[in-house]
Amino acid sequence: MSAYIVRRLLYAIPILIGVNLITFVLFFVVNSPDDMARMQLGDKRVTEEAIQAWKADHGYDRPLLFNAEAEGLGALTDTIFFQKSVKLFALNFGTSDSGRDIGYDIRQRMWPSLAIALPVLLVGLAINISYALMIVFFRATYIDVGSVVLLVAMMSISGLFYIISGQFLIGKLFHLVPISGYDIGLEAFKFLILPVIVGVVSGIGTGTRLYRTFFLEEINRDYVRTARAKGLRERIVLFRHVLKNALIPILTGVVAVLPLLFMGALITESFFGIPGLGSYTIDAINRQDFSIVRAMVFLGSVLYILGLILTDISYTMVDPRVRLS
Amino acid sequence: MPVILTTDALIFLLIAVALGYGVYASQHEHLRAPWRSVARSRVGVAALVVIGFYVLIGVLDSMHFHPRIEPVTTGEAAAPAQTDAERSGPGDAAAAPTEARYSTQVLSVLDVILTGLRERQEKTFSAPFATHLFVKEPIEQPDGSIVRGYPPLEHGGAHLKDPSRRGFDIAVRTVLGAIKGMLVWMALTAGLVWLVAHARGEDFNDGANAIWQGRTEVPWRVLLIALAAMLVLSFVAAELAAGYHILGTDKVGEDVFYQSLKSIRTGLVIGTLTTLVMLPAAVILGIMAGYFRGITDDVIQYLYTTLNSIPGVLLIAAAILMLQVYMTNNADQFASLVERADLRLLFLCIILGVTSWTGLCRLLRGESLKLREQDYVQAASALGVRHGTIITRHILPNVLHIVMITVVLDFSGLVLAEAVLSYVNIGVDPTMNSWGNMINSARLELAREPIVWWSLAAAFVFMFTLVLAANLFADVVRDAFDPRLARVT
């Protein structure tokens, strides 16, 4: 198993290089380092010297991908791409184009993101599983049909409407919690309630429907029929047999997204004014801060690959039939 | 003079592909059977009617042309109406000065149908069915004094001599619209009953009875009820919209109902063209990876894992930013703003496709891996059939159902994604009518007191109807096509 994990980790390296190359090319296809310098310096009448100085300061004074002047391996290493990418692999994100330490910013902003994403995941999981279980318990009745219609309707509503109506109803009409903003410490609690509620509610449609199909798939299996034939009550069949087995796909699905929780929710965070990683990324996109965008893309890819590996491992743990090779 | 925008061309291509598929499917029993079971489902038929209305509007809105300008004797060419000045570019104002002169403005057939709605602009916000503006403005009284009040609208309810009779007028128009809708419906029903009766070899009355009692195989009754609802709704809306702004007006006084209808095309284009764009890559690469295995498989797997591991929103944002920079640097390449917005829409479809093809590719790879071990594929390759032939004759037909399910399932998600992306300013062009842009601009007005809710509500209703219908339809299609589900039930 450890050999498998090592191989997967090694396999991640070319993927991360590819990811870096794609972001790099996307950014520099239209945006030359000169343009970046001009934008960051902000002034329309920037002198050529100022641009060169900025490029030298930020390490953009090399060729982009291929250095024809250098010899041997230097042709590939003495380039912006190589110099800027290599540090990322040591998780050293460097400074942003506006001069802030990206690593520090990420560590600071990780917590608000987690403070929303984790409760949304846990509460959402609890609600979705229990609702799905209830629907399956009452399957082929009006409760089942009505619930499925409700779930499809909930799926069909844009996430933006959940946020807007949540802000309007709870925040503005009832004045229960502030509409947006953030605070440190325990004060943060009242700012977090609304985003968490909105996050959970908007996920019910998709989540519950998916879990319902998982349960229904299990309920047609032979072992369930055996359990019923033994004379077990429906409640026990559901909880002791169906739930346990259906949890396998549910939990492995959760494991896959677990690392990505750090990335935060882009839309929710910028709507509610939460200083997490999601809003950090959106701000960086709008300011065209390449260093931050590249760092976030890199982080996102690392976490995604981590999620894939964790999923594989968790499969072997919950299902002994699965062997990693 | 007709104009074919890039997305228009692709839409027509898509329609052609759909027709081609329809002809192909009708000749192959294994494809016809699932569609027949879709047609037998009541939910599927009802959803199809709703989607049909949307598609009709979308197609009408995809036929663009330059309107002809009547020759003006006073030298100066007729300036486009102010309402459309923002939408028409600088372009070729001095086109052929001879007999036929065409405006630079690009209109669609839908625009012509909705000319009334398009041209009846107010000054700024007005509520649905309002006769007065939503905001107070200084009004000059007949005696010369100036009072701050709500000025009457220029068009909304302007036909009313006595504003207090508005309720009565609305009721009359509603009834009138409903009657017109029912008349059209009856004509269509009569035609359908005649066709069904003819096909069943019965006379008209028996056919009508069979439909009404739900004895037909295809649930025509459900179809007729859904059709009646949609027709009555459209005719009532049309009748009312002739005299009022039935969904109010927005900040610059544009009719919200018109905006909502125009947004339909954007939603449909995003939902369908994205799939069309990504389909060739996903199908070809997916099948190749599964069929050839080895190094091909490794390369393709590497490709989609890499693309997949980039957070989608970031990839879209980077690509759209790139496009924006390109467009500001090469502004002279675009004849008009419409063309520019259209190109951006197409680009958005492509980049959405790039982020979403990986799922289908992976599914197809897995399925091809299984299929290539089947006896008939083994037999074919033992007989020396070429790879290309095996793929097109044995593999492709057997994965078509997966493609079909994915296409239908992706649609609603893409329509919803458009709204979110437009909110982050990385969606369609801000000048383009879309539900995302409507929500985005309406969001800022929620802070007003009393609130301006109608733009938001309109976008919600139109989007919800389409996505709900698409979701229900997708479920029916999946149930019909997925052999795994068929075995369970």
C-alpha cells in the first residue's frame, strides 16, 4: 500500500507541472511582463527604467519559457516559468505582486474558509442522509413522490437565489443576523450562521437525491432480502444493513472533497464578505495578481490530487474487497 | 440582409445534428425504444412542451439580420433609435449609399415580433403593471409650479383614460388573451386529434375519446394540458404586454419581460453549445484511451487529470480575462458590439466545455475498456477489421447512451453556472441579455426601500421553469437510456 501511495505521489508531479504550465501560458499569452509592470505601477506615464526595475525586483526579467542565450540546462531553468514554479513545489508561495507574503495570507484566510465549509459539510451531510433515509423508508408513497418533486425543484433554483433570499429574509426582514462581514474570535459566530444555513439549504436538493439513489441501490440487494426474510423489522433493516453499506459511497465521496474545503466557497464568501480563501482568489483575479492566482491554482491542484489519493485509501479501509495495486 | 453570428451558425449546426440523430435513431430499434419510453412518460412529455416553447423563442432569437433603412431624402442617414444605439456598433455606417441601405444594427426575428416591447422605454424603474414611475421626480404642473411626485409612464398604461380603471382593463385583457390562447389551442387540438384518430384508424370522436380518457400510448392528454397552459399564458402575457410593462422596467427603463425573453437564447446557447463543443474531444479521446490502452491511455489520462485538477472557476476566470485583454487590444477586429458579445459567449462555451469534458471522457474510457473485451470486438479484431472501423461500428454505438445521458444531464447545470459566472463578472458580456446579468444588476437594487424585486423575480421564474423542465426531462431520459436502472426496476 505504501508503494502505491508513493507511486501516486510521484505521479502527481507531472500533473502539477502541467497545471503550472497551463496557468502560466494562459496568463502570459496576452499579458506580457511589461503590461504587468505597467499595471502594478499604476501610472500611465511609467518610464522604461521603472518597468525594468519592477521586472528585476519581481523576477520577471528573464525569458518566459525558453532562454536561448543560456547554455545546456540553463536554457530551461533560467526562465520566468522555471524560477517561479520551482518554489511552489516546496509550498513556498513567495510574495504577491503587490508585495504581501502569500503563504502568510493563505494561512490567515484559511480559517474563515474552513469555519464555513466544515459546518456546511457536516450539517449538510447529517440533514441529507436523514432526509434520504426517511424518503427511502416511505418509498413508493406520496411522501416519496412529493419529496422527489421538492428535491428536483430545489435543485433547479440557482445558488444565487438562495444567497439573495437568505440575506433578504433572515438578515433584512427579521434582523436576526448581520447580512455580511466577519469578525475574529467568538464574535464570528453570528456572521457565520447565515452563510452556513444558505450553504446547507442550497445543497439539500442535489445531496439528498444522490443519497436516495445510493440507498435504493442497496435496498434491492440480496442481503437486504435475506434480512427481511429473517423477519427483521424495516427500521432495523434500514439502519443496520442499508445505511451501513450505503455509507461507503457517501463517505468516499466526502473524502474526495475534504481537502478542497480549504479552498473556500468563491461565491458565498464574496457575497457575505468573509475574508476567506475564496474571496482572496476572486480579488486576485480582479486585480490580475498573477502570483496569487498561480499559488491558488497550485494549492487547489495539490488538494485535488490529495483528495483522489485519500479516496483510494478510504476505499480499501471501508471495503476489504478493494485492493490497491 | 441576414447576419449569421458564430453562435447562430453553431445553433443551426446543432439543430442539423439533432435532426440527423433523430433520423438515425428512428432507423435503429435499440435507440428508438428508449425514446419511445420517454414519449410514454407523462412528466417527460409535459417537460418537453415547456422546453419546446423555450427552444422556439431561442431559435427565433437566433435569426439575425440588418434591418433595412427606408431611404431618407434629407441627406443624413436615419440614426438608429436611441434605444438601440448602445447595441449597434460604430461599424460600417457609410455602407453602400445606393438603393438598398441597411442599418448597422443587428436585430433578430424575435426583436421584430417584440418591437413594441423593445421600443416602449421608460425613464427608469417602474413596478409591474404600474402606470407611474417608481421614483419621484419633479413634475411641472399645468400652472407652471413644480411638484415632486411620481410622473406617469410614457407607455405603461398610457392607453388608460382613467387610471382607476386599470384593474378592469387588466381583467378584460386577461380574459381576451385567454380566449385567444384557447382558440389557438383548440385549432391545434383538432389537428392533433385528427392525426391520432387517423393513425389509430378510428373516426374523429373515438380518437378524441381515447385521448381524453388517457387510453393512448403516448400521453396526448398531458401534452394537450401542458400545451393549453403554455398557450394561454403566452397569449395573456402578450395581450397584457401590449398595454403594460407586465414585469416592470429596469434602471434604464427597459422592459423586464423583454429582457427575460431575450435571455432565453443566452441560456440555451450556454446549455447546448458547451456540450456540442466538448463532445468531439470527450468522445474521441475517451474511446481512444479505453480502446488503445497503453501509452495513449496514459497521455489522455494525464491530460484530463491535469485539466480536472485546476479549479474550474479559476480556469474560466483566467481565460475570460485573457479574452478581455485581447478584445481591448484588438477592438478594431469586431464590426459591432453584438459580434463582440457573441464571440465572448462562444468563448465562454468553449472554456466551460474544456472544464466539463473530463467527466464524460472518463466515463467513456471506462466503458470502452469493458467493451473492447467483448467477444464481438475480439472477433472483429481477429478477423483483421481496422481499428477505425471497430470503433465506429462496435464501440461508438454502444456508448451513445452514455453520451445522450450526459448531454441532457449537463444542460441544467450549465444554465445555472451562467448566472453564477456572470455574477463574478467572468460570464457573458455585460451588454448581453442574460439571466445572470439581470440578477447581477437587480442585486444592487435590493437595498432600495421599497425594494425593486421584479427583475430578480422575472429572472428567477424564467430560469427556474427552464431548469426544472430540463431536470425532469433529464431524469426521464436517464431512466429510459440507462440499462443499469432498467434491470433494477
